[in-house]
Amino acid sequence: MNIEPIFPQRRIIRRKINFDENSDTPSVELSGEESFRVTYFLYLVDQAVVSLEKRFEQYQEYESIFGFLFNLRKLQSLDHLTLLSCCNNFEEAIKHNDQSDINGKELYVEVDFLRGILPHEKMGPIDMLNFLKGIDCFPNVSVAYRILLTIPVTVASAERSFSKLKLLKSYLRSTMVQERLNGLALIAIENDLLETIQYEDLVDEFASKSARRIARFM
């Protein structure tokens, strides 16, 4: 980056030695570069490694649940016992209060039959879901792919919400009710959709509802 590494040396602070301490103990004095490495560089590297490990652990968990649905080639390579185990594992992973939107055995039957009618070309999860929309006779597989494709959107939405929160709730706007904060956050996140809305239509609709409310009370 054509930046000359300059590490200013800090002034050495001599600490007073108490009467019960050994004065022969050598004191550790770090150079400017070594102090930067210990205080900043190693700390940032450690934080990055921990974050990557957590992210890869999360991806490995997704792989164990949704791995057989990622692409057509992997789906075609599974034997019957492995495919049945993946379907049962998928049902257990999304089960809540002993209820699940997917039946593992029915999912296995649908996926096993679907493998024989799919076109022999490279297909991802979005292509698979679009293909299933045209058939509309594989309900469990369709729900499974919808769940798979919804997970990245959910994570990105949460990250965008927290990044926008710093801009919405500042020191100058520190107190507001939860309903107003939710409304401002939704407007800021869905700004592209908001630009396509005609404000005149919203004003007319609001005015018509207000007029009906006034006429009813009168």
C-alpha cells in the first residue's frame, strides 16, 4: 500500500518498586513494532480466526441438514439408505414442538422419484424450485427448497437491520417508541421498494379512510 511502517516508541514509565518485591526482576520493554504486533495485529487476527471458525461451523451444520439439496449432481449420487437418512435428518432439524412441515418418509419418496424425471443438466436450488413450480406435485420437496433458499435472506436481513439501526437511532434521536423505530427501519431497509410507491395514492387512500371514520362518528 506504499505506506511506510512508522511505530513511535512510547515513553518508558518506571514503576515504583515496593519493599517486598525483588528489584532484580527484569522488566519487559517492547519496541514500537512489537507493541503494535501484540496489541493490535495479533488481536485482530485472533478475532478474524474466531469469526471464521464460527461461520464455518454454521456452514457445516447447514451442510449436514441441506447438503443433499444443494445441487442435482450431489442428489443423483446418493444411494437409497443415505437419501432416507438425509430426509429423516431434515425432518428432525426443522421440527418444532413435535410438529414439522415435512414428513421425512414422504420427502424420501418424492426426491427418489424426482431424480428420475429431472433433466440431465446442471441445476442449483433456485432452478430446482422453479422446476417444481411447473409440476406442483411434490409438496415436501417444494417446502424443503423454500426453507433452504430462505435461510441466506434471513441472515442478510438481520445484518442489514443492525447496520441501519445505528443510522436511525442516534444521540439526537435517542428516544422513540418501538412502533416508530420499526417503521423507520423498514423504510430504510426497503428503500428501493419505497421509491416505486406513488405517494399521491397513499394520501388519497388515507384521506378516504379518515373521511369514512368522521362520517361514522357524526
